[in-house]
Amino acid sequence: MNNANNKFIALTYKLYVDGDHGKEMVEEAKAERPFHFISGFGFALDAFEQQVISLEKGAQFSFSLSKDEAYGDYDDQQVASLDRTIFHVNGKFDSEHIYEDAIVPLQNAEGQRFYGRVLEVGNDKVKIDMNHPLAGETLYFEGEILENRDATEDEVKKLIAHLSGKGCGGGCHHDGEGCCGGGCGNHDGEGCCGGHGDGECSCGGHCHEN
């Protein structure tokens, strides 16, 4: 199978990172809700996609991605204190969604959408960490390919419409958020395996502009 764009790939995986007592599992996509994506659209990190794109249905895989292949080093400059007023909805602070440790959708002046984690909610400021949750980590994957075929023209068209903001439900992740596909992206708009957050904010209801 050639490494070509527009492959529909479905797979299970377990993702591990280094912990204090050996490797710790931080995410799992099971067979009943697999991670699935169309290659060539940036829904997986390039290094992840290259590892799985040539594997046939039923193939088992086990590989690691260095932090440079994943999300680089943790960057202290990606922690910012933002005015509480940014998080006002209809004139009131959005306490339903903005609380310590919450993952929130944000949008910058250029219209780029990304996610941040709330570190602290103060009287005047909200401290947000815009690093990817796995920044600085080596990622260890193991899993199985459930499907690997050419994407249909209809699947590609629906995905393009989703990316352009014309529809929701691109179906590019097993639960709409988390590691391998796209709900919780970093400041560059990528999820753990690279899934772009484009369109996810609007589908989720609202974005806050910083």
C-alpha cells in the first residue's frame, strides 16, 4: 500500500508516557469507538500518520514518537493571564465553562482556534496554559489497524465541508476530543496526534477571543 493522501484509517490504540513508576497510559481508543481519520488533512501528527498509513487491516503496531516529533518542549511563554471579561457571555462571567483545570476553546485576533487549560481563576484575570497537555513528552503507542482503504469521494467532500465550517460531525475521533484526533488542540490548533481543532470550537457552541 502506497503512502498516499486520502486514506480512511481506523485503529485502536493505547497511548503511554513516561511516569514516576514506568510508563503510564494516558489515553485509549477501543474497538467499539476507534480513532478514525482521513490521511493528508492533518488530523494526525505527520510522524504518527507515517507509522500507520502503510499498515494493512489487522496489523499490530508499537512505536514511539519523540517530543520533537510530537509537541516539542513545554513553553512557559504559552502561559498567559487573560482578562476575565474575555470569558463573559451575555455580560456575565462564564463560570459554567471557565473553572480550574477546564479545557476551553479560544480564538486569537487572526481567527485561529485552539484550546487552553485553565490554571487559575482570579478576581480580574484567568490564567490559561496554552501548551499541549503532552508537550515535552515522548509518546508510546500500541494498537491495531481496523481499516485502511481509499477514502470515498463523499467522505472527502464531507470532511472538507466540516473543515470549512459548513458542518459538524467530521467523525475524526473516537469521542470528539483527546489525543489522536482533534478536540483538545494546542496553540497551533493541533490535537495530540495532530488533529486540527478547526471547526471544533464552533461545533462546541462558543469560542472566547483572546
